[in-house]
Amino acid sequence: MGRIDFLNPDSSERLLFARLCDLSERAERGRMCFSRFLNLREQEIARAAISSYSVEHMFSGGFEGSEKLMLGLCDKGSKLEADCFPISLLTLEFKKDAEISHRDILGSLMSLGIERNSIGDIFLYDCKASFAVISHLEETVKREIEHIGRYPVKVIPYEGDGVIVKKTQDKSCVISSLRLDSVIAALTGKSRTAAAELIKKQPIFINDKRSDKIDETVPLGAVITIRGFGKFRLSSECSKTSKDRLRITVSKYI
């Protein structure tokens, strides 16, 4: 069994860890196994859980650049491919004047009794929304989702190459340095002291890897995910102000 010292003892993390170890044991015995969709923190737990097992593994979310990913496992003599995963990609079509948000779509799906970990990423674009669900739920979603709020919608199979350009909002930030606490303060609108407390209390991910060191240097171009605040990308270049501070552009995914 992989290391468990970093798990939160007062949460469901240990139960998830145990379930992933069980999947790993089944995979060692020759069975191809898949988890539900995992967020970044759960993916970190998954990597720790499978580290002591002799298995092949792969993560997939259906779309390129997905944040929520399903873990696939098989024995060393087998091979995983993206099309092995029990993931269905669907598209929601609606009229141009429909005011439909990510939260509205997620709420409608969960109102069917679908758990959050059975739903992957949701992408909104051009009077459409594409999303991933566990395959056995595909027919239920296509049959039951006819409205999102008061707006009529139609659910059809996704047709595309899995690459969706994510919408962003850009803003210019002035920071004292690229230290993690300084960057998080700028992204969240908090003081550096409050940002440091935030870093200690909840997972911060830089390029999909967890970071909890307030003095860590954040690389230019990094993608930063903060639970409760969203996902951001730093520009690959920055400039200095007259007061020797750094001016950088931040793109927030919306």
C-alpha cells in the first residue's frame, strides 16, 4: 500500500485511498479497472495509492486538457488506450439568448441523481456546452435533460476532436515577486498573510502538482488551480514597474 501520511484523517480521503488500492489489486490480477472522475487532489491520492502496485495506469477526462480525470488500471502485460475508458462525451445545444452557466448545467445533471464524481469537465462555448459523463449514464442524460432552468436544450453526442478552446478573462496584476504567497494574494484579492493561511489550509496546484510552500517560486506560464477561486494561467512574460515590482498578465478560465 502506498504512503498515507499526507491524507486528511477527518475526511473521505482515506476511504478513497482504500478504494483505489482495491482497484490496483484487481488490476494486478488481470482485470482492467476504472475509477470515477477525480479532481486534482484526488489524482494526487491516486498516484500515491497505486505506487506500491505492479500495474499500468493512465488518466483520461475525454477532452484534451480536462481537469477532472478518470484513472484506468491494468496489469503489466496489458495496455490502456483512451478509448478503453467508460467515458461518453455529450454536447448540449441551446439558443443564443439562453443564459446558461456551468453551475446551471451541473445542477441539472445532479438533479437526476447523478453524483458529482460521475461527471467530468463541462465546457461552455458558442451556444453549446460539451461535457463528459460515465458511459452508463449517457442514455439517461439524453432522455431526461430537455431544459436547463427555463431554457429548452437538446443533448446530442459530441462530435469533435476533443480539443476545446477554453474561454478566459485577462487582467493585469502587479506583484512584489513570483513567490507563491504573493501570486495567490493577487489571484484571490487577499492580503499576503491571508494568502499564506489559504495555502496552508487547502490544496493549491501548480501545473497539476500540489504546492504548500509559501516561498515557492511560481514559474512564468504556470497554470494554478485554487479550490473555490478557479483556475488561472500566468503569462509567459512579465515586466518591471518603476518601483521594481513585477507586472504580469493573468488569464482566468471561465
